[in-house]
Amino acid sequence: MSEAAGGWEQQRCPPQPGQSPPLSARALDGLLRVLAQPSGAAELSEEQQRAREEWERVEERQRDPGRPPAPPISFPEALQFFQASPPPPSRVGGQGLSPPLLLLRCLWGPPRLQPQLRGQRDLVLGLARCALDDGEVVHMRILQTIYQQLTQSQWGCPRYGEHWEELGFQGSDPGRDLRGVGMLGLLQLLSLLTDPQTLPLAHHIFRLSHHETQSFPFCLMSLNITRIVLQALREGRLNRECNRRQQLLPLLNLLHAAAFLQLQRLWTAQGATIADTGDILRELEFSTKKNPRQLLRSLERHGRQSPPRHLPRRTRGGQEVNFTPLQLL
């Protein structure tokens, strides 16, 4: 983390620990006008009234937690839920090819994924087709945990709202950004934010994403990296490394973190802005497909140079909430 921590004096701060989502600039301006108005002054304008109502909603949430948010969810617990009722997988690259093309693929293509890993691959491909469901408690807990881990807030948040844009989604509904990656995109983000090995890296990149001139949508970038990893899996580019490590989904999560680390390094070294996103994503896609092992080794070296800080356990209602880390191999 220390290698790119300096030089961000003009950084825009993300929501601080324990804070509710910030008021919009217009609402804040209106609130200041309301507070500056002497008692007995004329009736409030429509804009000032909206500002006061928005402030009262924030105060109400802080005064009365009332209906507490659902408890945070760990990646293993979320994964266990999907393993119990796996969504149907999509077609794997290579299926439906004519016999001559299949022969060419076998002779000169990537190695085949070993049989014991194909169930994990089918689960991953199914997750990429699984939409966010407002009626599914586990889906909502995943979303709430992502919000709480990024803001370090003990409060929950509404399902829809501008606070999601602050975290780097395109709009007020994160579900609209999951096209092509489905719940796999949120699961990889959950893994990044609940694994003590990668959480400090995630927070550092999140701060970088709020830089005054080099800002970028953090969560949307994470989903784009999931898309790259998923495409590499479909094309068989990760089969060799999965076979070597005898694991699939844990490796995909590590590769997602490794690609995010590479993005942070490229973004910082090149002084990139949002206009450079396409070029950097293409470079990440090339690295992920061409040499995933090199990316993974880079993440491992980063972990040794920047050991994770001790993360205090969260508590809610007197009960400890523990997150199970994924081990770097």
C-alpha cells in the first residue's frame, strides 16, 4: 500500500467510518441557507424544504437505528448459499464446435480443465447469469456488506439511492451494472472486501478512486475486472493454472485482486484519468489472458511487502462477526 500512498493531497475523501451517505452539494447549500435564516423569517423555498427533509432523514437514521441492517455476510457463507442451489451454467467456450475445430482445439488449444474442477466452473458460469434479487435475503446481505466494508459504517443503507454512486456504481441501482457478470461480480467484490489479505489493498484503491483529478468508479471497475477474468475462464486461458493449483473459484478471486492491483499501479504510474479507462482495461485483459501466473505472483509479492494490518472484529448485538480469509498460495 505504501508505494502509491503519497501524492494525494487533493484527494476527495470517501465516506468516513460511522458516517451516513453524504448530502448532495445542492442539499448542503440549501441546508446552510435554512440554518442561517433567522427565526420567524419568511416561509422556506421549495429547495430549502427539500434540503431540510433530506437532513432530517439522515438525523433520523443516526438517532434511531430502529430496524438494524441484516448482519454482514462472509464470502464462505455466501458461497455456501449458492452451492446449495446452484444456478444453471452457461455454455462453455468450445461447446458446439464442429469435430475438425474440436480436434484443432485439443491439439493446439489450452489444456482441458480437470474433471474434478468442472463443477466449480459450472457454478461460476451460472453465477454470471444470476441476477440480483431484491427478495433474496442473502443477495441483500452481500450488497449491504459491500456498502459497510467500503464506508466502514455500522449503519445499513437503502436499497436504492445516490449513495451507490459514491461507491462507484453507475446509478442508484447496483443491479443495473451486473450485466454480463451477474452475482459473480458482487461475490468477487465481497471476497476482495472481506479477505484480510486484500482488504487494505481494496481500501487504498477506493481512496485512489476518489482522487480529485484521477477519480474512477470503483465498483464499476471491479465489475469490469470480473468480466475480464470470466472471459479468460471461458476461453480456457486459466485451465493450466487452475489444474496446477487444484482450485478454481479461489484462484479467480485472487486473479481479480491481482488485476485490481495492476490497475492501481498503471493508473498511478501513468497519471491516468477516466478517459484512459479503455486502454488500461485492454492492457489488463491482455495480461490476464496471456500470463495469469505473473499477475498472481505480483499479488503475492505485494502481500509479503505490505502485510495486512490487524483488523478488529466487528460486533453486532454482542455477537462477533468473523470473516474467513482466503489463503495466498
